Amino acid sequence: MSLLRPGGRLGRLSVAGAALALVPAAVAPAAAASTTASTATPSAPADGTTSHSGKLADGATWTAEVPARWNGTLLLFSHGFGPLVAQDAPRPGARTALLAEGYALAGSSYDPNGSMWALKSAERDQFATIDAFRAAAGRPRQVISVGQSMGGLINAQIARDGAGRVDGALGLCGLVAGGVDLDNYQLDAEYAISALLDPGDRNKLVGFSDTAEAAALGAKLTDAVTKAQATPQGRARIALAAAYLNLADWAPDQQPPARNDYAGQEKQQYAWFAQGLLSFLTTARYQVELSAGGNTSWNRGVDYAALLRRSSHAKQVGALYRSAGLNLGTDLARLTKGADVTADPVAVRSLRRTSTAGQGLGVPLLDVHTTSDQLVPVEQESAFAARVRASGDGALLRQAYVARQSHCNFTTAETVAAVHAVQRRADTGRWTGTSAAGLQRSALALGLDGAAFVRYRPGVLVGARR
């Protein structure tokens, strides 16, 4: 979906207030994990914060920090996909601000002995971290779960299962649609690129033997996209693949394209591809398959015309095909006819069991997402909300949006304001101040680094199998 220029209004999105403050996408670990088996309490730094760390039963490490004037609330942080190192905050700036407000922080590495898609152990290890924290630092008055990216999925599972152990939850750019939907819509996009932009080769899209094989596919697909960008026909087909990927059309260092600027939208979608997005996705797929024990995605029987009709980018794709003199129906029929990837049923069952959420909520959950997230599309929030509503727990869920590009690209003020909103819900039993305007006021009142909460409604997540 095209986004607006700051201060303006376009379609279903409107800015609530301040200028956009961009922050780097890369995040360093907030704290290093100890390798000792017992809890350690080193000397406190100058600010009076005490650090704790240790090892859990499955070999996972945990880390925690308690400020000198602890307010009694523990923030339990679930980190995202990547190295299995214990972290206790989403970003260094958020860590500093939250400790200064009196919050204790804790988090685990998850089981370090398997895949980086560590969903088999993550929830268990996070609950064990609460117990380890209590033994080391004392019983918190409240526990609020916080999760980022893959950790947002873990956080949603904790919100589902954690009544009596946590009091509320905050998800940041969470992969809340779950692993099965993730792998399927990514397969749809990669299949479209392979079939339409690299038709001479029969690319192996799933079932990788190792990381190198997955990375080689990502590089090959990226090369095909790069070459296709040079022609109108290639750009139209890139837009089609981007629609299947739910890929945002607002790239870094750019103004959001206008609603009907279809060429400008494709240009910015291409910018995401040019950054190496596909190589990240294919190597991450290998880690998911490693965790699940086989291929977890399929497209046999998928109607690619029906899939495109569900996309908010359908008009863009149609317009670019017409401009290029291509027959969209022919390409869609070709994709549907050639779709023959089948999944390993055992692996799918494993991934559904370990890597889905939204079947209900046991505690209040606030999810916050950037509107232009290239790795975890904001449309995941639509799929998740539908599941929660179907469970009957919709009143426990609130969702908020930040008008900014890139995955997990939140300011410190936005993160702290969201923590405050969950804290108020835990304290009062009522949601207050979770509208775009309310969160914007709360964030700006902190006097930190700006905020851009907006009214927004994400589109349908394309590629979720029914």
C-alpha cells in the first residue's frame, strides 16, 4: 500500500503529529550472556544497575539488569531471528531509557544447540528466565513480555499461554502470522520470479541441504530481478512478485510514492530487492526447514489469479502489465498451471505446533508495526487480528502503526510510549491511550527522539493458505 508524505493524508493512513525520526535498522545485542552455570552478580556500574546472568537447563543463557531504583516491573524481552545470544532490550537507546525509568530487563538466548528459528525452545526458555530472575533479583510486582520480529511471534505465544506468569505483552514488528504463512507467501514470490524472470532454469525453491544452497538460490533470484528491472516487461513481473511477497512500496531514503504512481511504487519495491532481500529470505527458510524437519510450504493447487485479487497491489500490477504490453492473464495461468511444490506434512504439523499464535490471548497484547516493513509485512497484523477475534479474545488486543520504512525501525520514544500503554492496561484493567493520537502524545511528551504513530489499516496478507 502506498503511504503518505509526512503531515498529509492518503487513503487509510493519516499522520498523528511529529516529523519522522529514523533510526538504524541494525541492532547490537543489549547485553552479553554469561557462560557460567550459576547466576552471577558482578559489581554494579556507575549508574547503580546490577547485572545478572546464567544458564538454563537446555543450555540457553539468560541475562538481566536491575536498576538501583527498580519500579517493580520486569520487561521480559524476546529477541528476533539471528545469533542465539541473550538480549534484554530491543535497542540500546530503549535499554537506556527503560532502565532510567526503573524497569528491570531480562531475556534469554533460546536453546543454542539447533536452528536459529528457535521456536521449539523459546517460549519455554523465556518462562524459565522469569524463574531465574526471581531467584537472583527478587519477585517482580509485574512482568510485561516484549518481543521483536521473530521474538514478536514468541511474545504472542507468551501472551496466549502466559496468564499468571506475565501481566501484559508488547509486540514490536512481530512475525505474528506465524511460520507457515511466512514460508508460503515467500514461496509464492520466489516461484513467480523463478518462473517468469528465470524460466530457463528449474530452480529448487525448497528443501535446501545447507545454507550455501539456500544462499545460492537467493543470489540467482536477485540477479534475475536485477536484469528484469531494465525493461517494462521485467518491471511489471517484478511488481507481480512483490505483490505475492506483500512487499511494501516505500523504501529507505525515499518519499512515499503517490497512490497512482505505479511505476514509482515498483521502483521502490525493486530497491528492497536490490538490497539483498531475497538472499536473506532463502537462507532464513533453510533455518525454518532445519527446525521443522523438512519443507513447510506448498503451492500445488494455488490459484495465482485469485491470490493477486486479494493484494492491495493488484491495480499497480495490472497497470504495469498494460503499459508493458503484457497479458497478465497469461502469466497468471502459467503460474497456476506450473505450481507443483508440495510440503512435508510432518514438517508442516511441527511448524504449526511451534510457530503459530493468535489462537487466543491470556493477557492484554499491544502490537506495534511500521507501515513499510520489508521483512515482516504489516499485513501480518491483519491475519493475526482475525485469528484473535475468531478466538473471542479481541478485546485483549490493540494494534498501532508507525509511518516509517524498514523492519523494526522504531524510535526510543515510540518503544517507551508503547511500554507505558501496556503498563497502564496492566495497572488499571482498561485500555487507554492506544489510539494513534494518544500514543503520539505520549511519545512526544517524553522529549526523546520523535515519533510517527498513525491511523492505519493494513491490507490482507496475500499467500496465507486457507
